[in-house]
Amino acid sequence: MFLLLCALPALSRHVAGGELYYEYLGSGNAPNTSNYRITLRLFRECSSSGPRLENERVNVGIYENSILFTELSLPIVGSVNTLKLRTDLFPCLVGDPEVCYEVAIYSNVIALPNNISGYLLTRLGCCRINQISNLANPVNVGSNYITRIPGTASLAEGQHNSSPQFRVKDTALVCTQKKFILDFGATDSDGDKLTYSFCEGFNAPAGSNAANFTIPKDLALDPLTYVFPYNGNQPLGDKVTIDAETGIISGIAPAGGQYVVSVCITEWRAGKPFTEHRKDFILKVDDCDLIEADLPPRIVKCDDNTVNFENGSTSSSITSYLWDFGVPGNMNNFSSSPTPVFTYADTGRYMARLTVKGPEGCEGTDSTEVLVYPGFKADFNSTGFCVQLPYQFTDASFAKYGTINTWKWNFGVDTTLADTAIIANPQYKYAGSLNASVKLIVESNKGCIDSVQKSVTIRDKPTINLPFRDTVICSIDSLLIPVTGTGNFTWLPNTHILGRNTNRPIVFPKDTTRYIVTMSDNGCTNTDTVTVNVVDYITVQVGPDTTICLSDPITLRTNTIASSFSWSPALTLNNASVKNPIATPTANTTYTVIGNLGRCQATDQITVRVAPYPQVNISTRDTIICYGSRLQLNASYTGTDFRWSPTNALLNASGMNPLAGPTRNMVYTLVVRDTLSGCPKSVRDSVRIQVVPNIIVKAGRDTMIVPDQLLALEATASSGSQFNWTPSIGLNNSMIYNPIVHLGEDIDSILYRVRVTDAGGCYGEDDILVKVFKSQPDILVPSGFTPNGDGKNDVLRPIAVGITELQYFRIYNRWGQLLFSTNQQGLGWDGRYNGILQGSGAYVYIAQGKDIYGKTVFRKGTAVLIR
């Protein structure tokens, strides 16, 4: 794989990464000083329109304890080099990514006084590339490249350090959502141990690369702000990791874009970390694809004979696969599946081969050595007593084939790199107590590798398990102190004690005594204490007499130092031999307790009086009523007072038989107390009343007809299904919601009422007035109206008598402008046009409709609007 550091062209945003490092050159001319070569390696996207690296201004701030000690200008060294991806090296590349960046070196020498804290070197600069995908603010981001020179607090007297230097690789191809591997290892001239990790990058103020920029006197590192799910420890998401030992970055690349990544190196010397170095770069993930066969160099199967094969390249452009599992003569030796599974019949070494093909004859091949030696398992045992002595670790791994010849132990101490061993049965002495996660990796001469990790408790000292540390005995008694633990025991003081060199001594002090036990186990020692308080007598107090409600439990609480108890009578107690039993008496009862502390004894009594609960009963059961109905509640009680709750819609709530008329579902509760019996608790009973919502009925608008005109009534209701119209005069069916009315000349007017009833008997009513005009069908329009909002004569509407269809009703002003129009009977004009009140005066109307005989009726006239 190859490293790809790049940036998109975007004004002057051009910096694609950098590394600031130093080299120790020897002692300076002045006493107690050292010469260092300070170097900045800077990267620039080739296609950037920003400043050229030849013109880059590089000043380094050197800080001691976050205060600027001095600054150093770094001139460019040599010429700018160009690194460009050779796409001809990738004949099966799908896509045409442009990968090119420039590299320049800036360097200078400085003499620095040797000090305790060391120095922090920083180069502040503007102009990272824009559109960085893993930052919350992806534009106008500055850069700050840092490294640290350790002082005498970190390095022994006379020791010095040169920082590691990351290896500069050729450009690399990283494709969206594809596996990749980048080598970010480094070399160290001092031979120090290096460990690698991702870490957060740092920002710099705008204009920090300008000619007039002043390096700040006080250093404040400003971390970059990452966007979820990215952060300094996961700059490329949770599918990409860095190997702490090698610096290899690998995983599944994130979505296409540009990502700022910082890699930190921790330097270790003599098993201890002493300084940090870092590199900051921009990784471009391109929309590209590679058609290739990519197999690991070796597949080792040590658990069973079945191998799951998979191509390391997940290119979507691969058109065919051909696997050869390396077993000639086996009928299943070949497979065209992308991810075949093959079971080898015997142990041994096999050479498997994969050939993939893509468009235009593109072909890739790779092979891998397959080692099949099942029956291999890592395991170990550990023994140890405390940190005062080394812990022994013993390899218990098993290899059915071959022999185990490699061991790698990690004893689980995070603060050092010296907690390792490479022998089969090592010893390790811990510095302090902890729960150590110990890991063993074993390898056999057949290539099998397995690991096991176990938690090992490292004790500071052996454990002494005392049954108690503070106890009381009677002055005429003795006490056994049983201790759990292995080893040799010694007790002090050597007075009033039997078995002082055992883990089960018997003591019989006459005064309060503090006994000290020392335990020695295989060279580890620990001490603990037991205080034995001595008393000449004891007391028992159970408190004053009390009253409870019948059937209620009560805890009898005893104040005493006694250790054993006997209560009587025991019949109504849950346990007659405990300090605080639970009593449930059914009648007044006097309880007696005898408490013992060894042969010291005391007694006390308590009387528990029992009072009956008050009684309450609501004889009215849960029920359903109609909206607007009332229900008599009937109840009885035994007690001194009662209370209904709530009192909403409740008449005579101070009595036992109130009248309830709720308009919504309601639960009424009767609470009763008895202040004379001695039972302090109240009792209650409840009744639930469910209210059927009001049935809203509409019979229709009052209307007028002529004799023998058929009129269809239509009633609507919010609920209910049974309809009844009264009177039934002129109706074809009084028990339906839409009867037909037929009236003759003998009727002047009639008021019809409709009742709608539901299944529970609840009902609602409405009526409609039908007038009979003794004239021919006509359209009548009032001569005037007063739309003042008083509810009287506010709307000018036509009165259609004997009219079966109103074809139109229209209102015009005196200029002939149409102000209102409708063809629905019952609607009219409210004196507005487009929401604006019209002035007083005469307005013209025209109306037309068909009568019951099918004839057209037309009317025209004026009506006066009065305000």
C-alpha cells in the first residue's frame, strides 16, 4: 500500500501535513548547554493554489513550562521534492485518482541550556486545506506541529535524546470503504522503544503564518474540534486502528473525503516512558477501486481442519473467482465462490491459490501457505501470596502436533514496558496490589499461535478474615475468635487467652482489651485487630406500651447489647429468638423478652393493645348513568367521622346518602375514621360512576312548504340508533331518521320533535317547525336586514316555499358588482364582501328555483341593509 496525503485546491488553504523533529548534536560551547538541529518536514498538495513551499515562513517557538524561552527561524534546506502516485503500477485500478504532494525540509541549529522540565517545540501556521471531513468546522483551520525535548526530570544525568523520525513513504492509494494498510512506523537513532497511538491534533490562530505574526509568550494548545463519530483517538472512525508496536494503520476506510490524523509516539527508555513525538497529516480517501487477489502470507488452523477463505480485496468490479486449495486429486479442490469453506482431510502444509478477473481482461493472483495442525490451546496457571514476593506463572498450554517453542508474557502493569517475559515459566514481582490482566501468547514449531488472558488478583498482603472486629462479652464469659486463612498466627497481648498461636484462640479478659493478630504465609505477613469490650451486666429495653389496629403487624424493637433473645408468648411472633421480631396479635398481649450476653441476662416487657378498624360500606355498586341523570349513593359506617371525596356534582355531601349527578366519569370515595377506638388508621370504600356522554341531536332548520309539497326530514345524532318523531301526523314513518312529510291545506304549522335513544336507554331531543303557506310556490326575500351581530335579522336569506331546487340567489350593489351568490337553501348574505363590511343602502337581489311542479320561479327586487 502507499500513503496518500493531499488537499483540494481552495484559495490559500494548502498545508497537507507536517512533522517537527530534533537531533541531539552534542554539548554546546557554553557550559551546561546542548546543541540541537531542529527540523520541520512540511507537505503541500501539488494542485493547491496557495503559497509555494519555497516561500513558506517557518518560525519555531521553544517553550519552557509553557513560557516562551526563545524562537528559531528555520530556512529551507535543498529543493522541494514531488511525490506522485504512479497509476501505471496499478493495472487493475478502477477510477483515476490524482495523488500528488510536495515535500520541503526546513532546518536550523540552536544551543539550549540543560534544564529539569525540558522544552516544548511548536510551529504555528495557518492554512490547513479546507473541507476536512472529520472536523466540526471544516474550513479556515490552522496547524500546530509540536514535539518535546525531555529534561533531566525524565532522563538520567548525562543522557540526551534525539526524537524519532517517521519514515517518509511514497504516495498511497486509500479507497472509500475498502481495506487498507499504511505504515507509519518511525526510526529512532537512540534505539529507544517506541509505541504508537492516535491522538488529537492542534489548531493555530488565523494569520499565524503571516510576516508580522508574533509567536505568543504563553503557550495554550488548542485541540481540534472533531465531528461525531470521529475524535482524536478515532480520527478515521471505529473501523480503523493503529498497531501500538509497529505504527501500522489498518482497517476499513471511511467515506470519501479528507481527514486530519495525528499519530503520537511515546518513547520508552529503561522500561519507562519519558517523552512524546508526533506527526500531523491529512489523509485523502478517494473514490477508487482495485481489482486484485489479496491473501495473507499464511493461514494457520490450530482449532480444527476447516478454513474459511476470503479475498482481502473487496472490489465490486471483480467478475470471477477461482480458488485452488492445494490438494491435487481432491474432487472439491477448486471453487468459484467468493468466500469458500474447505475442510482438509489431514494435517500438514498446503499451498492455496486465488485468481480473480475483472473487466477488459484484468487478472490478479495471490497464494498463501495453509498450516493445518488442530489441537492447540494456550493456558497458564499462577501462584502467589502478596507483593512482598514474586508471583510464579506456569505455562499449561497444549499442542497435539509439534512442540511449543515461543512464549510472550504480559503481566498487566500499564505503567511500564518491563512487565514481560519470553520463557515458559517466569516469575514476576509486582510493585503494588492490583487486579492484573495477564496475557500469554504461545507459538509452536508448526506455526500455531494462540493466546489466553486471565485476571490475577495481586494482594498487598495476605488476607485475614475476622468474624468481627468489635464485640462485647460478659465479664464472667470467654470468647472464641475463629479466623479464616492459612499460615502461622500469633496473638497479643498474651493475657487471658488460650491458643494464642492458632487461628481459633479463646479469650476471657476482665476489662476491655484490644487483641492484635499477626499472620505469616510463605513470607508474607499481615496484622489485624479485634476489640473485646467487657461489661459486668446488661439491660434490655423494649419501649413503652402501644396500640395498633387489629390484623396490623408491629416490629418490637429492643435496645440492648445482648446477643441472644427469647420472647414469649411466641404464638403471634414471626421469630421468638431474634432481637426485633414482628408481632401480629389478635387481642391485647403483653410480650416478655429475655436477653443474654453469655451468662449476663436482663428482661423487659411491652403491652400491645389491639383496636378494631373502623367499618365502611357503600352499598351502591359501580354503575352507568346517562348524561344529566342523578344517582342516589347509599352507604353505612362504624366510626366517629366520615368524608366523601370528591364533592363535585354531589348534593348533600355531608350525609351518608348524597345525590350524585356527575357530567363525566367519576369515582366517589367514602373515608371513615374512628378517633375513640384507638386505631389511628382510616378505611375507605369507593363507587365508580360511568357517565354516558350527552347525545346531541339536530332535527334541521325550521322551514316552510305549500300544501301537498313533500318534505324530507333528516335528523343527525352524536350517538344512538333508535329514532322516534312526534307527532306522527303527515309522516310516512316516525321511527326512522329521515321520514317524508306530506301535509294538506288543513294544517297551518306543526312542530315535530325527534328523540334519539342509545342501547342503554339514554336519549337526546331536538325539534323543527314546519309552516304551511296557503299559496303557490314562491321565493320570498325580506325587504331589509340589520347585520349588527345581535342574532336578529343578521342575514339576508331567501325563503323558498314549495321550491325543490334553489338554482341561485345573488346580491349586487348599485354598480352591478356581484357581492354574494349561493344555491343552497338556508344560506344568506351577512352584509360583507371579501370580509369587508358593506355600507347601508339598497342592494339588488335575483333568485331562481324549481317548484314542486317542475316550474321555474324567478324573483328580483331590492333589500335595504341597515346599520
